Amino acid sequence: MFDKVKEKISRYVDVHVRLFKVNFIGRTANLLSYFMFALISLFILFCIILFLGLGLTEAFMLAGMSKMVSFFLTIGVYLIFLFTVVMLRTNITDAFSGIFIRLLTESDDDDKKKDDDSDDEDA
């Protein structure tokens, strides 16, 4: 009798340890995939901003300004953009934190729905 109880307890613990490992691997893979996506997106965004700056400089030069004045005006545009981003930093960080919280708790919501569905079927 004690052997059966011991076996069931060890099986229960083993199943939960494996479940924890699988959930950990799944969440880590999901987080790393979003991290890689963010890095790729940042690289593309960097290229876009770089070429927009060069294009803006050329546009100022075509408007009749010297090359140096065009570069300074482009820097001014970038500084205005940077100032705007800094002023909106709380809204931006709140949006990102909401996204990360939703991503990290996404599987918990799915597990709750499955548990609720199985409880409804039992009743």
C-alpha cells in the first residue's frame, strides 16, 4: 500500500517537474524570439532613420543651403524628434510594459481557460 502511494507521489512530482520544464522552455523560447524580432526591427529602424537623415540633408541642399547648414538642420530635426520621444517616455514605457506582461502571462490565461472548461465538464 505504501509503495503505491509512494509511486503515485513520485509520478505526480515527476509530471509537475516536467511540466515546469516545458513551460519554462516555452516561455524562454517565446521571449527570445521576441527579443530577436526586436533586434532585427531596431536594425531596420536604424537604417531607415539613417537614410531619412541623408535624404533630408540632400533635400535641404537642393533648397539652396550649404552642406554644413543642411547637416545642422538635420541634426535639429533629430533633436526635436528626440525631445518628443523623451517627453512621451512614460507613455511609451507603459505601452511596452503592457505588451511584455501580456506576452509573459499569455499561457497562464490559456491554462485558466482550459481548467475552467474542464471544471465545467465535470459539473
